[in-house]
Amino acid sequence: MPDRREILRRSLALAAAGFLSPGWARAKSPARFSSHPFTLGVASGSPAATGFVLWTRLAPEPLSGGGLGDESHEVRWEVAHDEKFARIAKRGTATADASRAHAVHVEVEGLEPGRWYHYRFLAGGETSATGRARTAPAAGKGDESLRLALASCQHYEQGFFAAHRHLAAESPDLVAFVGDYIYESNRRTGTVRSHHNAEPKTLAAYRDRYAQYKTDADLQAAHACAPWIVTWDDHEVANDYANDQGQDLDPDFLARRAAAYRAFFEHMPVRPSVLRDGGEYRLYGTHAWGSLANLFVLDDRQYRDHQACPRPGRGGSAVVGPECTERTRAKRTLLGAAQERWLAGALAESKSRWNLIVQQTLFVPAGRPTNAGMLHWTDGWDGYPAARERLLEALARSGATNPVVLGGDVHTNYVANVHARPGDPDSPVVAAEFCGTSITSQGGGKKLVESIHEANPHIRFADGSKRGYILLDLGRDRLEARLRVLDAVTRKDAEISTAASFTVLAGRPGIAP
């Protein structure tokens, strides 16, 4: 029988198949589609100084496999200086191949740094919606500011995507989405709308789940307003999975994960270069915004050790006390050894004014006391405290200026100071943290959030009652963060407001008094 490493290698190769291989069918562009093919909108991502990635998918029947069968189609794309496409900057053609769910990823190069562009796709006599994308600025030229929207966790059934409509109206330069773009689970109660298919476990089912989310007009508006940088968390595959293990200990989990990974890439504006030899999906990497900011995007799912002290007969997370000595084992990793080495090196090389660590979940300690001792949730950084300490040691060695940690996952707005020794309020403050609430997913109970807040003085703000996103405005001298929240996630016409605002001053780590 093949060992665990060989099984993992095969599963990764399966997930990559069809993306790394060329299209197998000759593209044929029909005179007309049976209906409008651009039902899933358009998107851009991974901006660099001279270009970005453009994405769309042809799907005239989006909720039933797309409706195009096995034939591939030619898609034209255009990038223009103006909204009317009178001044074309770049144009070309791409193949929407059936083996890739008729998705198109175009890497546009040769553009000017720090510029907004308009883009669209054309196929079979049909034209897509128009999107806006911008290139990253060059160092020292047009990089005086960055407006960054931070978002995560959008369970389709638990609310409407009004937050995305408001996010688009904020005109961000860049959107960082840090996980749980889809949810695999189907809820029975507390829903405002329903997933149209059963819990996905196959490639076809995951494709249809993404398609349902992407038919939402507000989500399409958020994608069309600015380029996105994306990473994943657990629900893109299954709740609380860790590396090669699902919480149900399903022996076929790796096949399910392979299907989920492939569907993720078919629907995200990511560069093909994230697909590596052997089938690895290298999501982690550095995204530069001139000399103003480096964004270090992490992946805390694909390479992690299994959660410590799971419940009998289960994988996944648990809430554990001092009796779980496995949690504090020195070699436990959340990021994997290779990603840890990469991050340490990238931080050491950074010359940017701001250094943003863009990752999935709450970074600072969030234990809560009981008569039996402190309790910790094992799925987040509290389940891997030695890995957190190594990251902070690497940050200290690097000398990277003005570090800020960004996260999501816990469906609660947390604002915190990051100390050199986690949980020790007498140790120096080395960074600020902004962990955003969810777009729709239900938050932590009030009593739970309050107990975490009270037990951890480094947490300056905690509220799990509202849904929304965080808007960050970076300049040379300061970072301003606004926690933007909806009045009700159950209404399509929900209004937005600011729950709280915080400042980080350059040269002064942590949240400003």
C-alpha cells in the first residue's frame, strides 16, 4: 500500500490535472450561445506593477454544470484606458476549455504601474460586464496610499451579500479575501436562502457550489470593483480539515480535497504559477504595493499538523485545557516548515514601510479561564502556540518595519496588540492585529466573546454581533482602520456603518492610544 506521502502526492496531482495540461479540444466560437454565458461575472487579481490576472467563466446554465458540454470556446478579452473601450491598452484571445469548467485565466502584462484600467470579455456575440482593475504602483511613484478591504466567511444561506455592495462603493484599491469563500455545509435552520445542491464532495458539485455564490450580483460587484488577493481556509473543502485529514476521518478525504482545490482555482483570479510541479497549490507569497506595503499572504490549511487532542474517533478542532500537552509540543506547525522558512526570509528582505501578514484567523492568544484552567480552541493559532512563537521570533529578527497582522475566520471583529511574548502584557508590543468579522456567517455568542475579551488584555476590541468587513487606509505615517458593519445581514438592502475606528502610527507598534 502507498504511504501517506505518496497518497498526498497523487491527490495533489489529481487536483492540478486539467490546469497544467493544454486544452484537449479545439476552440469553437458559436454564432450565439443559448443564453448569456457570462452569468458568473468577471474578476481580477494578483496585481503587479505591469499587470494583473483577469478571470471569467462561461456558464449559460450556471447551476447545472455550466451548460456547455465538452466543447471548448474562444474568448476575447480587452483592457482599456477608458470605460467605453475607445483606447485599448491590451487585447487577446484565450480558450475556455471544458476540462477547466470553461474558466479563463489571463495574465495581462505590459501595462503602466499604478494605473486603473477597464476590462471585459467577449464570446459568441456576447459581452461580459465591465470590471475595473489596477496595477500596483512602482516603488516611490504613486505609492503614497493604499485602500485595502479585508473580508472573509460568506455562508450563502446565513445572509445576503449586502456587505459586498457596500465594499464596492468604498472604491478600494485592493481586496484581501482570507478564506471561507464558499461553505460546503447545508444548514437546516436560521437561513434566508438555500444552497441548491447537496453538500459537495465531487468536482462537479464543488463547481456548482461556486457558481451559485458567483451568481450573486453584490459579490460580482465587489469582484468587478478592484483586484483581489485570495487565500483559503477550511470551508472551501470541509469544516476544520487539517492537511490530509478531515474532521470525520473520511478515508477518501484526499480525493474530496483534490476536487475542492481544483474548483477553487477554476473560480478565483489567481496566477497559473501558483500550481507547482507535483500538484502543489502555492497560495502563499508576497504582493508588493510599491515601497509602501508588502502583503505576505499565508496558507494555514494545506501544510498544518493535525489538530491537537481531538475528540475520540474524530479529527478537527476541540476546546481543550491543560491536560492537552500535545497542543504545546515544540515542533507543531500551522504553516509547515517550508512556508515558515519562506516567511522568515521574505520578512528579512522587506524594505517596505508597512508589512502586512495576511492570514486566515485570530493570531493573538484567545484562551478563556475556567475552574479547570485556561481553555483553548485548537483549530487556530492557540492550537499551535510554538508555531506562533517562531513567527514572532522571525519577525523580531527580520527588522521589518510597522508589521500588522490581518485575519478572519472567527466571525468576530477583534482588534489587538501583538506582544513579543504572546499572552505576556509586560513584553513589548511588536505589531497590531485586525481580525475581521464575517460577510454573512454567524458570529460567536456574546458571552463567549466577552469572556475572551476580559481574559486577554491585549485584545482592545471584540464584537461578534455584526457582519461586515474592515477598511484599511495606509499612508506613509499612519494606518487607519474602520470596522464596517451591517445593520442586518438578513436584508438585501442592509445599511452600513462604522462600529469603531483605530489608528496605527508608523514607528510605534500596536494600536495607538
